[in-house]
Amino acid sequence: MSTDTSVPGPRVSGLAASDSALFATLIKEAPMGFAFFDTGLRCHRINDTLAGLLGSPVAELVDRVPGEIMPEEPAATAAACLREVISTDRSVIDKDLRFEVPPRDGGEGGPEGPAEPDSSGPAEVRCWATSWFPSHGPDGKLLGVALIAVDVTERRLDEEQIRRKEERYRSLVEASSQVVWVASPAGEAVDDAPEWRAITGQSIEEYREGGWLAVVHEEDRQRVEAAWRECLEDVRTFQSGYRVRTRTGAYRQYEVRAVPIKRGERVVEWVGANTDVTGQREADEMRGRLTEQLSAAALRTARLQQATSMLAEALTVGQVVSVITEVGRSAIGADRSAVALLDHNRLKLSVITPGTEQEGENSQVVAVSAATAMSVAVRESRPFLAGTPDSLRRQLGGEEELERYLERTDERAWVGLPLLMAGSAIGALRFAFTRPREITEEERVFLEALAGQCALAVGRATLYEQEHSTAEQLQRSLLPDSLPQLAEMQLAARYHPATRHVQVGGDWYDAFKLADDRLAIAVGDVMGKGVLAASVMGRVRNALRALALNDPRPAAVLAGLDRVFSATEDEEQFTTLAYAVINPDTGAGVVSVAGHPPALVVRPDGPPTLGLSEPGTPLGWPSQRQQSSFSVEPGNTVVFYSDGLVENRRRGVDAGLDELVAVAGNAPSEVVRDPEILVDYLVDQMLAGYDQDDDVTVLALHVPPRNSA
């Protein structure tokens, strides 16, 4: 066999020259690919078309096996086909080979090979249908395998696109609630509809005989069938709704839509889709019933939100009762409300009604074992509902005490709700009506939610009252019982706790004599409220006194407090202090300030001024403590105060200091002469028109005029 590639066809002895030229032209110019492989799987002949597909010149492909001239995947397929033909001596027809062909640079290629690939673009996938034929010699011996390859890329792409469309359509139908069916132009069932039969339980014979109409509810069938026949005659879209008997015997709501499929003017078939709308119909029916319920629920939710907000602001049990009374009256029309709290022994309930306080003279004590709505709610940790006196008798028993109660009261319906915290009852909530009243399930849910909010509010108020009482006692015990009495100086002090939150804070003042008869005074402010702030205040005050007895100099005392503060208090704790030592005989003094507001100096014959020393940093902050000397002239007053006097939610510190100077400047002369009157005047004027949201502490040191008695 010749390997001359100038003529890409085999030389056949006996052919005429014209036939040989025709054969050579056919092999060379045909759009199909041709190749010849020997029994060793080596390529001996290949035409330009196939070489162009493989991306190499013809000369580089001759005498090579498939793995050397093709990519791995098509090479494996080609080798398998060659081996099958050689081993079986039978042809392998229509075997696809897929190639990734690099994009061309635009050249046409030629005898030397295909055009150069262009690496700038993505590779193109081409599909060739190949047929492999055994080739025999004159003696019938197998010489090799002839390959014919035809480019079927476009056809395969079209087939794949059609297949993908069919798969998408099938997936869409299967994923939806629609069941598709096909009918003849006359409306008879044509193809089987297994999805529909799975719903209805029809056999194939039953479906082909009666189609989808056979399982329509008998009350709907005549109407639906008449409409279907009219659409068949008029060739228009059919739409209807009906009930369908399912395989379980139950009926479900379906809607159908069918359209005619035309070829020209002739209807060739009808395609319809049945959609299960049972859920939608049931939802539509429920929507009407729910609308009214939702409106009522929205109103109760709004009332519960309002109650929650009001209860969050209630700081005492009495305030909680007032909120509950208002909510009970507006939300369920209750005529009376009360809250009862369990005692420590969990044996008695202290009933608190509007206008009374816990353990007050008017509060009623009820035994937990008694036959009352609240007692049952606490004992059994469940709501107690009695819509009539008879219902109350059945639930509580016909005891004489109950009958006497019913004779005395005008109440005719009762609700008792346990107040639960961490699953344990802490008390009960009670509503009463002067008319028979049944509580609906929705109202019960609302009342249980209200009881939950009430329990949180009561627990919070109880803890607050306990903490407030403890902190107030602690703070009062740490303030001096009285101020030193001096002939040469007059002292006056005021402490006004904040009333907005009714919670004690960390403001404090102190004044005491030193061993050398000098006077030590201090005004401090501990950030925060409650027991923590009061306890920090106590530690700072006691440490200050101890340090002052050892070395009374203000700078030394504040430096010592810095060390104590850093060792004992949290880094987040913020405490300010003004500390001064004064000689009562001369009015000369020394002061040191740790982040505290500046002192106010009030003069009878001049404008008031601010500041005796640099403000410094709060206690515990790194600082080199400094002290400043000052002198209180006869007739003058030095006022130390906390920031609550000049700062609040509506007034900044700078504006407050300016206002303090202005207020002091406008003070009448009789006010300036008397420190007791002056401190009250400053507090009243500075707080007028503002909600006090912080403690206010004022300490005034007044030196009387020399000629005063």
C-alpha cells in the first residue's frame, strides 16, 4: 500500500485515468472526512477535511495511531471502533466523535495543513458521525479499516435543544400542580394521562372510555360537559371549575383550561390542564372568617403593646395595678381589677387594688387555700374563669362563705390569672364584671399574655422597691447627720434625689473638722444608680476621711484616692470629687478637683464667678494631682454642687453653668446673706421648668461679714 499523500485515495489497478482522477477529486474535495487505518491501528490515508478537523497537516497524521492524532476521549472511541471492526470483520455505523476545535485566525488553510488556530477565543465543540468499514484485498484478506466522517454538529445541537425543551416542559409540568391531558378534535381521550389516573384511580380502559369527565362530581358534570361541548363546536378555549372524585373517594376542587391545537384551519387535537385549587378555595373561604378575627386580634395586639409599654414604665406595684386597671377596663370591659402578691411563706396573698399600696392599711389579705379566683389561679398555676355565679359555685363549691360573698357583691363574672416567673407563681391578677361575661378563646390568649407582662412588671417593681429601700438606707446612713457648727463660718447642704426614676444615686457630701481645727469639706458624684453607686460612694467617703486624718492636703488626699480607686473599683466606674481644706479663722483654703464641676463664688458686692481650681481628671485616671489656694472673703459664699444642678436631658453643661451664674447674679441680697436660703434658691431656680433626671447635691460655705453679730 502506497503512503503517497499527494493523492488522498488508494491506487486501484485497472481503473481508467478519468475514473482515477474522479476518485481522487472526490476524496480530496468532498466535505466528508476519509481515512484508512491498517490492522495495527495506524493511519495510512487521510484527506484534508478530516485533517482540518484534527488541526494538523496531512503529513503529520500519517503512520500514527488514534491516540497520537486525536484528543483522549475521541481517540479512545476511534480505537474501540477499529478494534471492533478488525475483530468482527463487521462495520460500525454512526458512531459520534466530539472534538474541541480551536477558533481559526481567518485563514483558509491549504495542502500544507489547516489554518493556524487563534488562541484568543473559546474552543468550539464539533460533532462528527463516523462509520467504520472493513477493507479487504483481492484475496479477501482484511487489509484495514476505512473511515467516513460526516460533520453533524448542527443536527446534534438541534436535537439537544429539542430534547432540553422537552425536558424543561416535562419538569415544569411535573413541578406544578397541573395535570396535562390530550383529547381528539371530538373531545375523546387520546393519550394516556398517568398523572391524572394516579389522582383519580381510573384504569387505562376507564380513562380512554370516559376521559377526565368520568370522575367529575355528578352535580357538576352536566354543566361542565355542556360547556365543553360548546367549546368543541365553537373551537374556543374551554375554562371551568368542578369537583373531582379522587382514588380515596373524597372530592377535591379543580379548574380546567383546554385550548385547541390547529394545523392551518383544522383542529388536530386539544391540550388541557387540570389544576388542583382545593387549597385556594379553602383559603378563600377561611379568609372571610379570619378577617374579622384578625381585626379583633389586631386591636388586642395594639392594646397589649400599649399595656407592655405602660408596664415597662411602672416602677412600683401600685403603678402596675393602675396600668392593669386601665387595660382591663378598655380591653375586656372589666369593672374591677386587682393584683395580689404571695408572701415569703407562700401562704397568703396581699391584694392590691387601685389607690392602695402593698401591705398598706387598705390592702386585703387572702389565704392561698381560700375559695377565690386568685387563690385557685395561684394554687393550680392556671387561669380561672367563671362567667356566672353558678359557674363560680360549681368550681369553688357551695360553701356558706361563698354565698355570703355573692350576697354582698354586685360582681357576676370573674377571671383569675396566675403571675408566673420562671414557672413559679409570685401572685395573681384578677378581673371582675358586674354582669355575666363569658371569656372567648381569643380573649383568654390575650389575658394570659397580659398576665405574663404583668408578672414581669410586678417582679421588676418588687425588686426595684427592695433595691431602692436598701440603697436609700445605705445612702442616708453615709451622709452626715449634721454639719459642723462654727462661729466663723456657716454651712448649708441639700440633697435632692432624682424623682423621674425614683432611684437613689451616688451623690454625696461631707464636712468634718481636722485635728488642727481646720474644716474639710467634700462633694462627690458616683456614676450610676442604686445599691452599686451608693456602695461606691460609701467606700470613697470613708477612704477620704481616713486619708485626710493622715495627710489633709487636698492633692495628697486625691492622689491616695486614685490609688485606692484603681485597686478596688472597676475601670468603667466614673467618679468625680471636689475636696477643700479651709481655715475658719482666716477664710484661707486649699482645694483640689477630680473632674468635678467648678465651685460657684457668690459675692454681695460683685458678680458671681466659677472656679477655684483646675478641673482635673476623675478618680482613678492617671494624673498628677494639683491643689490651688483660695480665700473666702467676709460676706462671700462658696457653693460646691454636683452636675445634676446644671445638666439634664434638655440642657447641656456649658449652658447650665452660664445659667447658674445668671441665677446667682439675680439673687436678692437677703438670699445671698443666708446660705440656707441661698441653696434652696439655687436648686429651685435651676430645676424650674425641667424634669429632674439626676440627683442634686449642694454644699454652701458662707463667711459672715466682720461687723455681723
